[in-house]
Amino acid sequence: MAAGTPSNKTRQIHCISSKAMSVADYGQRAEDHQRLLVLVKPLVQLRTKSYARIIDRVTSVTYIQLPDSKRSLWIRYKQHMHLENNDWGDFQVHRRVAGVICLGKASCDIELATVYSNFETLKQTYRYTLFDARCFLFGMTQAEAEQTASGSRTDVIYYSGFDNCEQLEDHVKDFVSSLFWVLESKRLDRKNDKSDRLPLLMAPFERKDMVGIDTETRTFKRKVQGRMRKHLADLHLLAGLTQEAFVHYQSALEILRGANDWLWMGACWEGMCAASVIQLYPPKPKTGIPRNASFSGGNSLIGGARIHRSESFDIANGLPDFVSEERPKNCLSADDIVDKYKEAISHYSKYTNAGIVEMEACIKATQVLVQQKKTLEAADFLQNVIYINVNLSDQEKVERYSALSRLFTLIGFHRKAAFFKRVAAMQCVTPQNQHPAWNMCNQLLMETLKGYKLTLDPREYPTDRPCGWPLLQTRILHELVFSARRMGEYGIAVRILSFMLQVLHDQLSGAEKRDIAINLGTLTNKVAGVPHPIARENGTILPAVPFTRFPAVKAFRLVPLSRQLTPLLQKLSLSTSPSSESLGPFIYSPIQNRVCIDKKLKPRVDFKWVADDVCEMCLSFYNPLPFELRVGNLGFLTEGLQFEPIPATVTLPAESGPHTVSIMGTPKGAGILTIVGYTTNVLGVESHCRFKHIPTVPQSYYEVEVVPALPLLRVKTSLPQAVSTLSLDPAESKANTSAAVSLFQGESCECGLTLSNGGKVPVESLSLKLSSESGVLADKVFSWSEENIQTQLPLQPGGQMMLTVYIKAVGSFIAKHKNNSNADIPVTPTPSKTFEYSTPKSTPKRSASSTFLETCKPDSGESVEPDSLQRIIESTLKIAYSGGPGMEEDFHREASVLLRVDIKPSVVFTQWSAIPATESKEFHLVLDTLNTTSQELEVQYGDQASLILGSQQNKRLAVKLNRFVVAQPRKPALNGFTECDVGSGRNNTLPRYGSVQSQNSKLLVTDAQQSTSQSSLYAQQLATMVDIRWKCPILKKSGFAMLDHLDLSPSMMDHIRTCPINWQVCLNDRLVNSSDGQATFPVGEPLCVDVTVTNNMDEATARLQLMVEPYTDHQNGTREINPQEKVVCSGNCSINSDKLEAEQSLTHTSSFIFLFPGLYKFNITCTEMEPPQLDNAPAMAPIIIEEDTIFPKREGQSWKYRPALEVLIT
């Protein structure tokens, strides 16, 4: 025994056979909602009479009364059941096959095995919905079956023959009882199921929509609960608990209403109606059928009919005798049943795949109406219609019966009246009539139009759905045309033929369309087809029939002016600004809704046209006629402003399209132009086709603002046009013209613009503006002379003016390194390169600059990315101009020129540094210069200096400059020091002693942001002092090289800035000059170092520390600070001063004894210290540190004595 309502995935997969129900049960009744469906099938070929007799006996058991209970179970039988219909069992439980009764015949083991096999196959077919199954086997007893190889089965009832089955009805009742207990078990299980994860019951076509559905939403959970509650109501109704089922349907309806589950809400309404019908009109149980009655399985069961009570149709009023006058508690009234059926049908109609369910619901509702005595009038009406048709002639019967099917769907008797009127009209002009009354005939025929659902007003004839009967409509219209021609009213005949071709086009054949076109051509030669209504003598008005379908408009578009012709408003006034629509200080006003409605009623396009300029409207036409169509007098149909159309004529091939046709015209004046349609002349009929009569045009009319006349400029450039654009958006790239040029960085050129006034209004004002994604860079690349523009205005119509745009290929000459390393050229060589150094014994004397130039070899440039310096600058030069009446209204036009400059790198500075010069007031700016071009370049720098760079060659040049100071106001910081940090944080600064460093590490922090700001100021000043130019003789190109955005390190800043401290150093009372070189002293002799600093600034300094530190340089990147084994210090290495006033001096003396010979150096620094940090001299402790960490960063300004003081101990 299979499950009834599977909830696992296997059920969902195997149950799906189609999306929609395949066969409708036209015998469905509302009472079937409480009947279990049992399928009766023969398993082998049986004799028709025997099979029919057994079927009659089996299906006679339609009702059982349960013992010791008031409940009962109803059964309906079907012989054929489509699997697609069975899949709808989850939607409505009474649709599923709950039981199977198989009829078989076997007399041997083979036949018995065949019956068993077919029985199992049938059970497997409906295993997902089957409650129980029985097989009634004839021709073999159970004892005989047990002796066969197949044996006997418990679900098979054995009979010795068709005549020896007296207990057949009892066995069927036992089977039905087993179905009830299975049903009751499932009802109780479902009722007591408190699980949180209930399965979602679905109609077959809903399963395809479950992919990707979020099952955790509230709506989904409502669907699950509501559908399961509706399923529980179905089980209650089948189990005989009608009132409980009604309550569950109501509960399910409220849950599903919150989820907008329309399909299942309709099922709930239908279930409530069924429960109400069962209570109001309870079926009378059938005790059995007479033995002499024959049950035709071929007619009743195959068609899906069941044995229903016959008493309900035998009673005159359609109500059973035992119906109580008092309505049950949980039940709908008779009128409510009909209303709820309508609501259920309305919900079903929302789903295409539920069409069969909707139709069956309509059938059930109709049968309920019959029970309520509300269908007798309809039956009498149909009998009267059929009776009238019988009395007509054969030809008329054919025409009449072709329309009888439509009478059943209409309300009223208009067509019957039209029929008699038409007969009367024909009688007026019969051949036997010697004096035919064509006027009366035509009048009567006009009166029949309403009955045939015809109207000569094309606006009232529905074109989106079938209306009336085309055959009769065409016939009556032809008769009208014929009668009008016999009357001599050719204008009326033209109007009716136009109506036929326009309105009944879809119902006409190709030959009929050709005939109508020929007749129109003949009649319009006698009288022109006018585009206005025709008034007849009897007062009848024949409306105009514009040919909106010949040709048919499939697309419509008002074409805005091109970008260069579009008028632009220079400054918005209060009347045209968006804020002018505000209706006051209130957030909401009901008048605002009226404003929005007016905008919809009077749509205005978002562009403007210009007076006396040609405007355009594009139409896409289809020619649906089977012949070539000539459309003449094609133009605008406008209101408001004076408009001069330019008529056009187009010939459209037969049954072709779309054909895009442009209609031109010129507005004569400024204001609001209302476009309501277009005009045509087709087949001799003038038509005013209005947009409100064309369904493909969304608005009934369009308003375009026409501004006063403006001049028109045409632009030409002296440079070649650009092939494409990269950075500009599509709107910016649609320019009048373009110009492209390729330049090396630093090169300049000119672009000539020729402006021609092709309009009728002089150009009185003209301005240029750049629009670019590059921003400020584009403003540096392009420039022009405003004075040159103003001297050539005004520009008269037909005149020309010349403008020059200067193009300068600016950019960064600073290379980007792939390894992101510092571009500073190291003053002290690193171990990664091979250099030659002097030993302490040789003691060479040479300046720092000369040592640097000799030892530092320029890089090959492999780490530089020249491609990163190549760029494309794209800008749009917008030329705004105006004049004439449009200028008075603040309108102007804008022409645009796309400028594209491909900037290629010329010379690139890969590395740079600042080193001291021989004179203390000067320094050398050293630049590693790379030629990135494919040609040889000559680079000029300084006064007369130059060098030659081959392709991709890198050379070093040095520019001598004077030291300088950039004035910058000192900003107080939290640590009490200024932003200017002359000697902070680089390799070439000696550290303090270890103890001091550890004690004050938190105070020695440099403000990186302030240092960067100061560095940028010096870099800007430095760029203005250096003049470097390059020249390419082969390409005859030249340009400049700028040093903008140099990254200056603190060590470079030390060499660039003028030192504000004046140094005086004495060794053993002998003044030391920077040009003296090394001083020589013997080992063990005390060396007295006297240092005096003088404040040359105009203001006092903060607290100062003057320090003298000895160290040894191993010439390999490592320095030994405070070599304790080699040097002995007598006294303090430093001295502190609260402040140093302007022109005031500070002197410090230290004594040192050198224990070993060698080359020693002194780091002499003067540092601002605020707040006080050092009060005593640091302890002498040797420190060995690497080059990158020997000089920690200090706070405040720091000045260093350069070059370092060197002492040779021998």
C-alpha cells in the first residue's frame, strides 16, 4: 500500500509528467470533492457483456456507512485516468487515484502470472497516490491459485467464474472500507503533524518555478502552511467531516491570502463551495442498480461520468425533499456559492496551465446554478433561437448556424433584431420589386450595423480583440457600398470602402483587398476622399476614416538636432529652472498631482528645435497590403506655431517593412510647436493620421519648444583627424571634427582652426572651453589667445575666422622605477657596487663632488619604465557661440573639436641627487639622463654645457647652482620644533651615543608630512632655476625638460639649503678650513677641538645642543661610533644652551686622546632640543651599526658641519 501524499524528493521527481492537465472531465460536479477516486481497469481481454456486468456491480457501491459512526465515504469510479491529471492530486486530493480495482481472468499458470504482472505494473504506475488496490480474478479459486507457481496473493480476490461472484459487492465494500481507514490515518497524521519543516505542495506546473526560490522567507512559509492546511481540508472533506473541512478551508484561505497564492486560494474557495453544496444539497445514497439495467462502460466511464443521484434532476424545483430550511453553521449561502465560484474561477484564470481546472470549476458552478433554478431562462432562450433558425432557408441556415455558437456567449438579442432588419432591407430591393427603394434599403442596412457589432467610427471599433462576425460584417458593408453607388452617393461609398480596408483588414483576403483598392481608385476619380466627417441629409454623420494602417506605423521618433545644432541655455531663469515647479514652502500639495497629470496629458520632449532650421520626424512604416502602395503628401500634422512642411512621397513594396521614412519641415517662429500626427494620401484618400489613433505611439501629441534663430558654425582643423578616442565618453567623442598630433615630451606645436558661419544669423559672441578627463594637465597642454578671438567678432553669415590652439607636450620627466627603489643617487657607495677607496695611509685630498662623479657610475636604465611616461591626452575643445534673436533669449550653440595628443617620452631623469660643491654657497644637482627615443639627442644645460645622448643611452650631468632658502613660516608643533629639519633622518648623520638614544627614543620623531611639504616647496623652486633643453637634429624637433615633482630627500635638502649657522672649528687652537683637508697629529697627544656656532638668523633659536662625536669609517658601509679602545674623551662631548639669540655665539671645547694610528672623523652637529632632553654628556660606549641605521632621526632643526672633520693619527 503506497503513500498518499509523499513529501520526499523522490515523489517530486517521479510524479512530474506534464505541467497542465491534459483531459477535462466535463461531468465534474461539486459533490465529487467528497468522493474518493477509484480506477477500474481490466488486466486482460474480457468479453464486453461480462465486463460490463461486472463493472456495473462494482461501481454500484458508491457509498458506505461506517459501522458505529455517523460518517460515510463516497466513491467515484473512472475507467481511464491520465497520469497528467493524477499529478494534480496534491492540488485537489479528490483528483488523485486513491484506489485501483483490476478485473482479470486466468485459467492457467501463465495467465495468472500475466495478471499478477499487469496488476503490479498498474500499482507501480499510481504508487505515489494509491491507498490500496484489489484485483478481482475470475476463472480460478484461491485453492487453485495456491497450487500454481505464482501462488495466491492477499490483495487478489478469486472467483471461479463470472456467474459465481455473489460476494462481489461485499468485497468492494471491504475494499472501500480499507480506503477509508487509510484516508483516516493520513488525515490524523496530517492533523497531528507539528513538524516545522513541512513539504510545499505544488501543482505540476509550479515545480519548474521552484529553482532558486528562497525557502526561508515568510511568504514561502505561509505558502507551505496554507497549502498544507488546504490539503488537510481536502482530507476532511473526503473523510465525511464536511463542517471541519469548511473551517480548514477558511483558515487556509487566510494564510494563503497573505502570500498572494492565487491558485491555491481559488482551490480553497472551490473547496468551500463544494462543502457548502454538499451541506445544502446532500446527495441521497444509491442502494444499488436494477439487475436488468445495463452499465455501458464505453459511454459513461470512458467519458469520465460517474453514477450520481438521479433524484436531484427528477424534482421539479431541483432541490431534494430532505433539504432543511435552516442553513448549517459552517456553510455558504446559495448566492455566496455562486459568488465564490466566480472568485475561484477568477484566480484560476491567472494561470495558463490551470485552464482545465478553471473550465471544470465553471462546469460545477453551472450545475449548481441549475440546481438553484437559474438556468431555465437560458435553456428556453437557446430553444427559441434554434427554433427560429430551423424555419430559415438552407443558405440562411448555413450563415445563421455559423453564428449560433457566438449567441451563447452574448447577452441580449441585438443580432436577432439586426437579422430581421437586414431581411427587411433586402425585401426593399428584391428583383420582383419594380420600384426598388435604395434609400430605404440603405437606411435599414445602417440600422443593422449595431446588431452586427459594427460602427462606421473606426475609433469605436475594437481592434485588439475579435468583435462580431467578419463574414456577416463584410457582407453588410458591401451591401451598403452597393446601395450607396445605386443612390449616387459616391462619397459615402468611398467612406465605407475606406472603413472596410482600415478596420476589417485582418478579415479580408488578398483578392478582396485588391478589389477594394480598385474600387477606391475608381470612385476617387469621381470624388476626392476628404479627411473630414460627412453629414448626410437625414442627419447621420459619417466619421472620418484616416488610413493609420496603410501604411502601418511600427515606430515613431522625433529627431533631436545634432549635438552641434542643439540650442543650449546659457543661464537659467526662474521660469525655466526645475525649482520653478515648486508650489510654495509646503512639502506636499494636492496641486502637485495635477501638475504631474498635466505633464502626462501634455508631454513635452526634452530637447528643443530652432526657428528657421529644418527639423525631422522619423516613422517606420509597414505595408501590409498585397500590392505596392504609393504614399503621397507625407508631412507633419501640427498645431500652434506656423509650420512649413516639406511634403514627401514614398512607394512601399507589397507586404514589406519596416521602411524608415524621414519627414522634414521648418518652424516659422519661436514658441511651442504641437505635433499631433502626420498627413498622407493613399489610394486617392486624404488622411490626417493622429497619434491618438495609433496604438504604437504612446502619446496623443508631442510638444517641442522652438527657440529663436541662431547662427551655425562649421569647423575645420589644420591637423589630421583622430582615428579613435580612448578616455572620452561617447557623448564627448561625437564632435564636429577632430585633430590628432604626436609629440615628444617637451615639444610644442600649433593647431589652426577655421570657423565658417553657414547660418543666416551673425556670430556675436564666441568662447572656448576645454573638457577633459585629464583635468589640470589638459589646461597645461592646450592654450589659445582670447584677444585674437574678440578682434574677429562679429562673424557675418558666410564669413570665416581663424583661431590658433597652442599645444605643449607637458608631462613628468621623472622616471618610475620598476623596483620602486629610491631615486636618490647614493653619495656613499654601497657594497653592492665595485669601487676603489683610498686607505688611511694614502690620505688623498679631493672634494666630495669630484669623488662622487668619479666613483658613482650611472645606471643602465634597465630599471626604468619609459612606457609609463607615455600618455595620450584627449580633450574636447567646446566652442560656444551665439548671436541674433537667440542670443537675446540667452541661447547659444556649441561646436566641439576633439583634440588628441600622443605624448612620447624624450629625455627621462632616472636618478638624481644634490651634492656639495667646492664653494660652501654652491651645490651640484646631479641628474642621470636617459634618452628614451630611437634617435640621437643633444641635451643643453647650464650656460654653455651640453652632451650627446644616443638612443636608450643614459648619462650623468651636473648643474652647479647656488644654495637658497625658501621662506616658510614656522609652525609650532607638539614637540616644540619647527617643520624645517635640515639634518633629520638620513645615512650621513651621526647618531648620538647609545645611552642617550635609548633614553630619548620617544622624543626623536620627525613629522613626515611637514618634511614632505617643505621638500615640495624646494622642488618647485629648484625647477625654476634649472633650464634643460633637448634637440633632435634628425627629426628636426626640439623641446625642454622640466624638473617638476622631484622627490628631495633630507640629505639633498642639506646640500640645497643655505645653512643659518656659522661654524668656526679649531684643532689645538688652529682654525680649520674646509679646503685644508686632513690634519695630522701624533698618537697619544691630546687633541683639543674648539667649536663655535653663531646664529645668523633674525630670530632666536630654541634650546640647543652642540655635540662633537668621533667615529671611524671602515669604507664598507659600516662605521664604528665612539671607538672606546682607540679614543679617550676628556670632558663632555656636548653642551646645551637654553637658546641662542640672533648674532649670538656658542662655544664648546672637547679633548680627545687617540691610542692607535689611523683616519678618524668627527661628526659635529648643532640641534634644537625642546623640551630639554640632555643635561649630561653621554657615557662612552662603543656602538657598531650599519649604514642605514647609524644616524637616527631627531626632532627639531639640526645643522651639521660639512665636510666631516678628518684627523690622521700617525
